[in-house]
Amino acid sequence: MEKFVEQALLYDFYGELLTGRQRQVYENVVLEDCSLSEVAQELGISRQGVYDMLRRCNQILEDYEKKLHLVEKFLHIKDKVRKIRRLSKQYGAQDIAAISDEILEEL
């Protein structure tokens, strides 16, 4: 999986478990693509401080995933629903295809 997509998914699932400051740094650097220097200047900390916090956030999010496997389960379910959708369209079961489309939209 592409690194950005992986980071975004981890943040979507576990971001609320970070502190407010950690969320701010993570969002600015990863999601908004700000440079470490820009974030450091905005927050009044060193560039190294931003880098360290970002590494710590990544480690925290990865640790949560290792324990809870929510992203893995989400991707697995999404893949299964896509297979159901593909098969239902192949066999002309439009009602099942519509339901699987709804599930994919909700995921």
C-alpha cells in the first residue's frame, strides 16, 4: 500500500488517540504536506522537534494497528464487498450489486 494512503488510514482510525499537539503536527506534515520547517515555525519549536514528534506519531499509530488490526480488517471487508459486487453484476443480481455499492460507500 502506498505510504501516504497507509498513513491516512492509520490516522483515520487512530488519530483521535493522539494528543491535540500530535494531531496538529501530523495533520500539517502528512495530510496538508507542510514542510517540517513551516510547522516548526508555526508552533515555535525546532525542526528536529517536529521530526521527532512525527516519528513518534507514526510509531504510536502503527502500534495501535499491530494490537487492534482495524485497518487490516477494514481493507479485508472492503475487498470482500468488491468481490460480491463484481460477482453480483456478473450474474445479473442487480439488487445485490446495489447493496454492495451502498456498503462500499459507507466504508
